[in-house]
Amino acid sequence: MEGCCRSDELESLEASLGIEVPSAYRRVLEWHDGTDDREFCSIEESVEAAEELLELWEDVVEEGNLDPSERNIEPGTGRVKDGDFVKGWVPFYDYGTGAFDLLDCNPGPNGSHGQVIHYDPDGTNAVTHPTLAAWAAERAAH
């Protein structure tokens, strides 16, 4: 397991992604920065995954292959901003298949900061939990 992160690493994460992370996530990272099995992402892994996924999405839009409004995780709810990947989403759990659980630090007008989104490139994307704490409680129960 990796060690605890420093506050300057958290500040770097927030600056790199242009967001403020939820306090619960901050506390988890201060306690432990990722796992050896890569499931719970370290700060470095989160930034790398977010930048890669955002770049892939921007390339698709720039090439004119898709309008961002044509791809929305929850159309009509306003909980999530339009796009296949949005700046301000923080991958924190890696399934190793291209799928991630993300913290939404840039929600739509009806969403909440820190809601959890399951993101899968096959299109099975949805808000799954209102908070990281709810996500963790469900995992602990199984």
C-alpha cells in the first residue's frame, strides 16, 4: 500500500483538474493515497486517468464526430453535465477494464458536488451514490 499524501499533493490534484475535492475524499487521501492493486487510485493515478479520458473526449468533439450534448450520462435530469467525460470528474476507483467510479466535482445544476458516477466506456454510465461515504458504506456491506 502507498503512504499518505501530503497537502501539497492534494493542492496539485485540485489545481491540475481545476476543482475542489469533497472533504471526505480529502480525508481518505490524507489517510492513504491509493492501494497497490490500483483499485483505489492514488492522486497521481487519478490525475493521469482524468487527463487521459478528458483528452480522448475532447479529440472526439474536435474531430466533429459528436456534439457534447448528444452524450449525457443522465439526459434530462440536470444532475450531470453533458459530455462523455467532463473536466472536474475525479476517477478514484479503477475496475481495470476502462471503467471507473468518479467523484463529480463539477455537477450539473441539479446535481451535488461529490456525487459518485460509474463511468464505463461501453456507455453504462450513471450517478450511483450521492456521496463518497454512501459509496463506501455500500462496499463495506458486501
